[in-house]
Amino acid sequence: MKKCLSSLFLIISTVLLNLSVYAQEKYTVSGYVKTAEAGEAQIGASIYVKESTNGTHTNVYGFYSITLPRGVYTLVASYIGTETITKTIDLTQNTKLDFELTSISGHLKEVVVKTDRAKDNVKNIEMSVNKLDIKAIRRMPALLGEVDVIKSIQLLPGVATVGEGASGFNVRGGGIDQNLVLLDEAPVYNSSHLFGFFSVFNPDAVKGVKLVKGGISSQYGGKLSSLLDVRMKEGNEKKFVTTGGIGLIFSRLAIEGPLIKDKASFIVAGRRSYIDVISKPFLKGDLKQSQFYFYDLTAKVNYKLNENNRLFLSGYFGRDVFNSGNIFGFDWGNSTATLRWNHIFNHKLFFNLTSFYSDYDYRILTGKPGVDGFKWKSSIVNYSVKPEFVFYLNPKNTIKFGAQGIYYEFTPGKATVYTVGNSNDIKLPPKFALESGIYAENEQKIGSSLSLQYGIRYSSYQYLGKGTAHHYTQSTPGKRKIFTGLQTYKERDKIQGYGNLEPRLSVKYDLNENSSIKASYNRMAQYIHLISNTTASIPLDVWTPSTNNIKPQLADQVALGYFRNFSKNEKIIETSVEVYYKKLQNQVDYIDGANLILNEYLEADLLNAKGRAYGAEFHIKKNYGKLTGWVSYTIARSERQVVELNKGLWYPNRFDKLHTMNITAAYQVNNRLELSSNFVFNSGTPATFPTNRIEVQGWIIPHNSQERRNNYRIPSYHRLDVSATLHRKQKPGRRLEGNWIFSLYNVYGRKNPFSVFFQPNKDHPQNTEAINYSIIGSVVPGITYNFKF
């Protein structure tokens, strides 16, 4: 901790020293870049100075800052899909200069996945990063014609899922709990609706999506594998706009507009599925009371106090409900609220203060409460405050520093069992934890070819009372630990503490104008864990903090990449190759037969595992012309080692996929018609199958005689999707815009296996047969009508 504080103070002191020097001889031009139509902040817009090699990009709030010697300069602001704006200034003092970029009219051929300058993949220091504009996401074929953020990022290199019907996504061999998923900076613990078929992010409210798989900035911590940063629209500051869509499974509606023109705006977007309404006429008896739907509401308000201060308030509320009459039911949902304050101290120093609340809870219900049944609830709630500073020292140095504190409340399980006239409560005590961190980093340009981004983060964690700490001793390796006693702690007492230094480094070297080499290293620490031993994580898995028996997870990742652009007639084809190696410590694994639900002695069933993941990612992308899209191929391994299991040998974990290939293409036939397609192929996921069987008094017991984990793989997965988008004819003066999306999901109807189970053969019961279980085993047509006015 002392070393980190010393490093932080050294960086800040250097900043202040350099500030006094530069202030004597240079001036700063700064401001915001927004859209002309809606006043929305342009994330990643390019600001280029013609008279020098200097340039920069706007941050996530649309702010930029460039320091230059006194003189006359021409500044060029650009963003893909907008008209370029050029302004000339005589820089004799610190100057504020805003830009409003106007969208190019017509249906754009070039708006696919590129949201920055044409050569940013080469010139930007970021690596292992993919950005998706919402316009790009809307062009991809999707299940039932519904645009989806999570399904879209699963088409990117290094990203996978264990199958249809699985929640979340896996990045470079990591678990879904190892992804930091942020919606306007608030964490979302379950990003899926309808068991992973749709995400919680309403496309009508999303402005941009950024996925970071390596070289993660020191301002982010708490997860090992990736950062998914989803930013919501601020709302149109110029006029009222209504957008929405009507589909086969759900409909959506969004309204945005000014509260005070050019000063305050809002957006409200909602969705609701209606499977339960459609199916009700076909149900009988108690099933008529069945509920089978999901809904969500996304809202945001922003208010410009003055030129230097702005407030943002946003929130998300969503839920999935599945209830088959009085037989069985369960539901889960996320709630988030984020309050942010942007403040500009001066032309060089930008400040953002974020506070958020996040709640994820899930419940099970069987039978009739109060009569004969069972209900169970679990949740994770957290509160956070995060001050952040960005200091634009000069064109060659941009310094970020700040801190964050997160307070956690866990409800591992609270259940009530009902019998006629009686009830019995079964509950595990709540758990509490505090995670905090401080960080500092600098992005530095050295000469014309070399750029560095180096930083450090120190994270501190405390497992807190009120509660009890269980103590165990190991008996037989690989078996349940023996309980030896417990110790009681008062409220806010520290039960266990951990601290980790997390260095980060990224390097970029330009070989020439069209190619560069990049490398990165980062260490990440994760203090909360998802307890799940299923092949695909489900919404009812349990979250738990690090304790005296569960150590925080650690990951060290190194990556090396070569980036090259090929251009002809201003049409850019981007290519990249990245290799990576990730070493993981303190991974959670389980003894055979572990009990994970309502188990007071759960920690006795957990094992400490090592992990490693390594691979290569190949990516080629075409951004301009009638035909656009990309091809990505990943060859990778993800493995674990537990001393007590698998004879101590490394074995593939449940996310391991050797081959993954994605092909995405879109073709603009004319201004009204666009065709698009996806093709997905990946290797099957590992599974543990019995190698023989034991018969005892006529009972057949499967047995793994080799005691090997994940000794087989289910068959490979592949799928083709196609869609056609037909836009309404545009007429002068007509406000209503609309388009029809016709789609086919799983065109050739492949029955991709999600899992494999075993059963006696009907004709020869003495023989056991393996059965492939598919979630979607046929072609799924879809149609959606989208509108805007």
C-alpha cells in the first residue's frame, strides 16, 4: 500500500511540476464534440491538428483537450458516419472550442464497426479491444430479428459461449463471472434475459459498446477476464424522438427529448415480452395462471448546470419471470442506479465523480406458499463511490488517477418450507465486504513511433462482520474438509483482509504508417466468486465474497499483436493477429458431489485450483463499400489443475474451445434493401462422462474408472443466420421512418447439442445410449418492424 501511494504521489508531483513549466509557454484548446441532431456526446471522436502531428480523441463524455505552442492552427473534428468539420483558431490564450458533427444523410454503407479514425486500429495504443457502434449492432442477423448487444460481441475474436441457452459470455477462456459488465459504470451481474437468448441492454437506449480483453486500464479492477463498457444515450437535446419495434416475442418503445433545450434532456426505454399472453388460450387448469415473460425499463436524465458542470442520472430495472401455475416458478432481475457529476477544473483537468447502486436477486418458488411449498431467495447488492481525474499535461502525456470504494451485501440463501399449517425458515447468514482501490496511469508518446501506457492499481479488500468465520481442516485430499469450529464477529469487524498490487503496461510501436506492433501486460484481482458447477451458468447460481477460506482470484495476462491496414482508393481493410497467455491463481473448483445450495458448510466443498489460458486470434475486417464485415478465427486453450482431482494433471475447463470461427457480412443492395449474414463454428465444450458402469441388484450406476475430469467433448457447434432489412421509402416532410427485418436463425436447422445425457436403450435396456440435447434444433424465422418519428 505504501509503495502504491508513493508511486501515486510521485506521478502527481511530476504532473504539477510539468504543469508550471508548460503553462509558461503553451496554451490549451479544449471542449466537447457532440452530434448536431441530438446533442449526444461523441465517444472517441477524432480531433486532429493539421499544422502538427498532434491529435487526440474525445473521452466517454465527449471531452477533449490539446496543448500547443502559441500560433494559428486548423483543427479537424471527424467521426465515421458524420461530416468532417474544420475550424481555425488563433491560439493566444486557453480556448474553449466545441464541435457539432452532422450525420451524413442516407443509409450509410460504411457504418459497420468502425467508430474512430480509419487507422485507429494501428495508431491507437489500445490492443485486445473491440468497439461496436449501435448502428453496427443493428445490421447483424439475430434471433427472431431482435438486435442484441451480447449476441453481437459473441461474434468477436476471443469471445465465446458454452451454447444456446447459456447466460453471459466467456472471454479468452474465463468464466462469465470474470467479466466486468458495466451499464453507465454500474455493474450488471446477470446480463441475460430468457436464459441467454437476449441481453438486458435495450438497443434503443444504447449509444456504444466497448469490449476490452487485455491491456485493461488501471482505472478498472475487480474482474479477471474482460471489461464490457456499455454507454447509454443521454437523450436528444434538440427535439422529441420516439423509436421502437414490434416483434414476434417482445415489443419495445423509447422516448427521448429536451427538458430544457440545449441544457437538459431525457430518455426512457422499455421492453416487454408477451409469450405468456400468446400461450394462455392453449393452457388448461392451473397452467392458465402461468407467467412466462421478461421486461425492462431504462431511463436517463442529464442536466447542464453551466459550461463546467454537468449531472447525469441513469437507471435500469429488469426482471425475468417463469411460473408454471402453482407447480414451480423462479424469477431474477437487475436494478441499477448511477449518478455522475462532470466538472472541468480548467482546460487541462477533467473530473468525474460516479456513485452507483446495483442489486441482483433471484428466487425459486414451488407449490403454494402458506399451504404446501417452498420459496428461496438470494441476492448481491453493492454501493460505490468513484472519483476520477484526467489531466491533459501536454500532447504527449495524458494522466489519469483516482480511487473507488465498493460495499457489498450478500444474501447467500434465505428459504421457507411450508407444510399444511406450518412453516420452517432455513437461511444462511448475510455476508458483507468492502473493496477499495486507488490508481494512477500515464499515456505517453515518445517520438513519432513509440507510445506507452503504464499505470498501477492497489486494491484492498476486507471481509466484514456481523457474521461468523468457519474453520476447517483437510482430511482426505479431494474430499469434504472437516469442520473444526467457528468464530463470531461483531458488525463491521474485519474477519479477513487481502491486498494486491496490480501493475498495467501497454506498448505500441509504429513500423510504418500502416502497421504497428503492440504488447500489453496486466495483473487483475477478483474478490467475489460465482459458485456454479453446471456446464452453463444459470440465473440461480450463488455469488459469494472472498473469506478466510476463499482467497481472491488473481490473473496475469501478457499479449502481443501485429496490426496492419491495407488500403486502396481510401477503402481500408484492417487485419490483426494477437497471441496471449493468461495465468490464473485461486480458481474455485469443487469436490465430486459438492452441495452448493443452502449449504452452511459450502466452503468445505470448495477446492483451490490453478488456471491457464493461451491462444491466438486472427481478425480481418472491411469497413467500406457495399460489402462490409469481418472474419475472425481463434485457436485457444483454457485449462485447470487441482492437486486433489484428475490425478493432479491439467484438464480442460468447461469453457475450453480449441477452434472458434465467426464470419459476419453485410451487403447494401440499394438505399432501401440490405442483406446480412453470420456463420458461427466452434469446437464442442468438455464434459465428464462415465467410462463404464456398475450393476448392483439390477441398478445401473455410471462410473468414471479413470477419475478424469472433462474426459470427453460434446460435438462441434455450427450455425448460419441470414437477414434482410427493408427500409421505408423516404419522402420530403415525412417524419416517420421505419424498416422491416426478416430473419432466419439456424438456416439449415442443425440440432446443435447443448449437453449429452445417458439412458438405457429402449429396445435393449442392458445397453446405455448417449443422447444429444439441443435447445434449438430447427430453423427459427423472425420478423420485426422498427419505427422512429
